[in-house]
Amino acid sequence: NCKDDVVTSSNSKLLKELVCDVTVPSTVETAVAGARGVVFAASASKQGGPPSAVDNAGLVGVAKACIDSKVPHLVIVSSGAVTKPSSPVYQFLNLFGKI
């Protein structure tokens, strides 16, 4: 039953929220170890680092850590190009939602 997998409480045994610095590989490796899935929702900010370090290298680092730890699911949450619907990036990423 799908409802058995819905997280409705922060005390859920199905979900653990871990915060790490995606620009520091050792924190990512520790965070993903033993996970069945990872949600990447990091985004560059003035306090968190530039897009090249967070959105690009950070995502690559998380993906590599997931591969190394044999994490079967990686979900990427992105707001990339949402303000530019005619951009090639937006059009490409939007294809996946229509599959």
C-alpha cells in the first residue's frame, strides 16, 4: 500500500533529514552512507557558496557518493531556468516531467 510509505511526521522511521555541506565531500559521504534514497535540494546562495561549487560540483559530488555507497535512488530538486521557459535548459529538464 502506497500510504504506508507516506511520511506524515518528523518522527517517521521512513525518513531521516540530514543536512550536510555539499562542498565538503566527507560530509556528503557520511550523510548518504546506508541510505535507500537521497533528495538533493541544495542551492547556491550568498552564505552557501557560488553555483559552480553547490549546484554543479556539489551535485556531482552527491551523485558520486550515492554511486559509491550504492544508494539506489537520487532525486534532484531544481529551480534551474524556471524564469526562462524558452531556454534550452528549461526545455530539456521539463522533458523529464512529461515522461
